[in-house]
Amino acid sequence: MDKYLLQYKGSKQVMVLIGLLTVVQSIAIVIQAIFLAKAITQLFQGADWSEALRSFVIFVVANSLRHVIQWAKERISYRFADLTAKDYEQQLLKKIFDLGPQVVGKYGSGHLVTLGLEGVPKFRKYLELLIPRTLAMAIVPFVIVVYVFALDIMSAVTLIIVLPILIIFLILIGLVSKKKIDEQMDTYRLLSRHFVDSLRGIVTLKYLGRSQAHEQSIAIVSNKYRVATNRSLRYAFLSSFSLDFFASLSVAVVAVELGLRLINGQILLEPSLAILILAPEFFSPVRELGNDFHATADGKDASLQIHSILEEETTVQPVIVSPIAAWNDESKMELRNVEVKIDEQTIFEGLDLELHGFTKVGVIGHSGAGKSTLIDVLSGFTLPTDGSCVLDGQELLHLATAGWQKQIAYIPQHPTIFPDTVMGNIRFYEPDATLQEVQEAAERVGLDQLIATFPAGYEERIGAGGRVLSGGEEQRIALARSLLQRRQILLFDEPTAHLDIETEHELKQMMLPLLEDKLVVFATHRIHWMQEMDTIVVLENGKVVETGSHEQLLQQDGAYCRLLEARGRGHAV
């Protein structure tokens, strides 16, 4: 039984309703067996046709009622599973957005995509089969054995003894199959992550001339998945055969016991026929549950993964004494003694930083110094484990608050290009923006000439399956999005790290005018950007070791100068 079952909305009502229907269905199964045995006995003993026909009619009615109830149970369980799966799909998406980039880094983008596209439907199928199969296994054998016990104690004892033996065999088979299914799921996750990462990096691989060599890597991973899938299918087929074999063997044991007693005159024909007809029905729910275990194993695994993400600690909203005002030239924000630990690794310890008004702040340091983490803290994606953030005199535990995040635009190193039109991508965050506003934003970032070459113009599809854009063009799309948002705070995390020098220079000349009259925090390892910044923050080992303008830091001859020397005084990028 799923430990989360009772937490699903409406699950208790569905269980009660399906349970009642299963009881009625079980009684119908017993009635059909009684009157089928009676009809056969009447014909065998040469009774009047009318009596046998009456028994057959009752059998047909009971059999029809049984199948109508089964249809009703399937409809009820399907509706419950569908509504629950849709609800958890929305919860999953909301949780991923609430947790931000950290959850993507933790679980992998490929895994999350696979979980959303394929895991949720498997979860729905799992819920659809779970309740009716589990309740049928608990109720149907009980009702049948109660009737058989009243009819013939010896046969009832035989059924009670054989059933646990069948269940033990099913458990042993299930344990072996589960191990193989888990191996297959691990390979499946590897393939999904590898495939998504390959798609995202195909342009870079082509640029580096490694796309052909990458084919072999994809082939190796695909072959691993094929082998694991075939191995799982082999165990699934063998276990299905074993289920049918042991169920048939259990029925045969009952049949042999009845046959011997019938020959010895210890039981009459009619009750022995009724018990023999009921024997397959007695073991059927167990066999069906065993068969559905393989059909729903992936769904249960998806359920556990969905719940593991939903149980991730949610950001606690800080107490807001007064509404956070729009950022202006007089605004001030401080990070005081901030500490950040991620997976027991200390990124920041005792970090202090001040941001004022509309200034351009460059953040620089060696790889691993904490540049990206600082951007994540400022955007509210990463929560400090200690310290505080002071915004216009109001002290907050962190910046993951709607009043602050609605004022920022975040431009990462690899912006997401959605499988949509150019217009849909640019106005992704502002879906009500007009065509004229989109065109103005595209013109300001230098996209208008590129779009003019597209056959469909702004309706040209880009992203997965559409036109492929270069790294510089993707950054222009991201900048156009931020322009439409009209945010006063821009956070850049290595936006040009993956671009060649010519593309970066062209993008830089276009970007600089867009950074005026805004608070800009620009994290990069490219030294030449620092000359355009009003203030430079130098990070070293998770601490701010220097701040000042380019000229001031040159005079100090400290950490900034050492970075210049290490990188050829800014000439090497």
C-alpha cells in the first residue's frame, strides 16, 4: 500500500465507494458460481429444462452485474487518478519554480523533464490501478472463503493454506523483478539526462568539431538502456508466466482435493462444482495485483520521486514590516555577515556588501570564489544560512521575497530558449506585450536585422525543433525579455563566458547603453568588463577582499592586480 495514499484529495471517499462496490461484486461472483453449478447439476441429473434455464438466467444477471460494477470501479478510479495526477503535476511545477535553479542542479534538468513528461502519466496509471486492485485482493477472497467455509470446511481450509504460499512466491518474484526494474530506471535516468544535455550542447559540440565523436557516446548510453530494458522485459515475462503457473497450480490443488472427496462420496456434485468455479476467482485478485505490479512499478517510482521533490524544504518568506519600495537612485541594500553553506560546503563566511542606487557593480574572482553564488543570493535563489540582508533599513533573513524579486531581471550564462516563436520567447514574462513593444525591445538589442531574415519574422519558431540560434543570439533574446520587464535591477551571471571574443565585443557594445539608470550586478571572469563598472567587487575564498573602481584598485596593487597579472592584464579573455 502507498504510504501517501490517504494524503491524496478524495482518496478516502474513493476507497469507501470502491470498497462497497467490491463487496457487491464479490457477492455477485458467489451468486454466479452458485447458479452456474446448479444449472450444470440440473442438466447432468436430467432435470426439467425450465429449472436449468432459470438458473442460467440468474447466472447471466449476476455475471452482467459483476462486469457493470467492474466498469464503474474503473471509471471512478480513473477519474480519481486523473484529477490527482493533474493536481500533483501543478504542485510539482510550482515547487520547481519556488525552489529555483538549485533544484535543477540537484536533480538534473533531464531528470526533471522526463519526470514531468513521462513520470506523471505513469503516476496516474499507478493510482488508477492501485486502489481497485488492492481492495479486490482484500475483499474478494474473504467473501469467497466465508461462503466456502459455510459450504465445506475442508475446501475452505485448503484455500486458506494455499493462498499464503502463492503470495510468498509472488513476493519472491517481485523482489527479483524490482531489482531489475530499479537498474532499468537508473539507466533510463542516465539516458534522459545525457540526451537533454546533448541537445543543449549540440551547437557547442558542432562549433568545436566534436559532434561526430559525440555520436559514439550517445550510442553507448542508448545501448545500455536497450540492454537494461530487454533484461527487465525478460524478468517481467518470466514473472508473468510464474504468476499464471502458481495460480493454476493452486487451483489444481483445490480441484484434486475436491475430486478425491467427490469420488469417495464425501461431498456432493453441486457444492464441489461451485467451489471449483470459485477457486480461480479466489486466486484471481492476487494474480492481477502481481501482474499490475510490473505495469505500475515505474509509476510508484515516479510517485516517490515527485514526493521527494515536493518534500524539499520550502523557502520561508521573511517578515515584511513595510512594503518593499521600488528601487531608485536613493535606495540601499546591504549584506551583513552573510554565510552560505551548500551540501556542507562553505561558500561564503562573514561576507559584507553594500549596493547603492543606480550603479554598475562588477563581481570578479577566480573560479570557485563565489561569483555565481552571490548572484543567486541577490536574486533570492540561494538562502543564506546565517547573516542578514538590509533593504532600505528593513532587515530581512533573505531576499526570496516577491517584493524584491519582482524588481530584478536575471540573465544567466545559458538563457532558456523555449520551443515557441520569437515573439513568444521575447514576451515570455510579459505575455500581454504588444507587437510594437516586442519590436522596440528587439531593435534595442540588435535582433531586428536577424529577425528580418526569418521567413516568418517574429512568428518564426525557435528552440527545440525550431531554428537554432547562436550563443550571442540567445543572449539577445534574454536581454530583450528583460527590457520588456522594465526591471530596475539587472543581475548577470557570466553572460558572455561561452562566447567567442568577436561575438562578445559586438554584444558588449550593444549592452552597455542598456545598463544605464539601473542597478547592475555583473559577475564575470572577463577582466575587460570591469573597466565599464562603477564599482568592482573582488571575491576571494568566499569573502570580499577589495572594492572600488578600476583605477582605485590598480593603485591598491592587491587582489585585483593579481587577477590582471594572471590573465595577461585583461588582454587574454
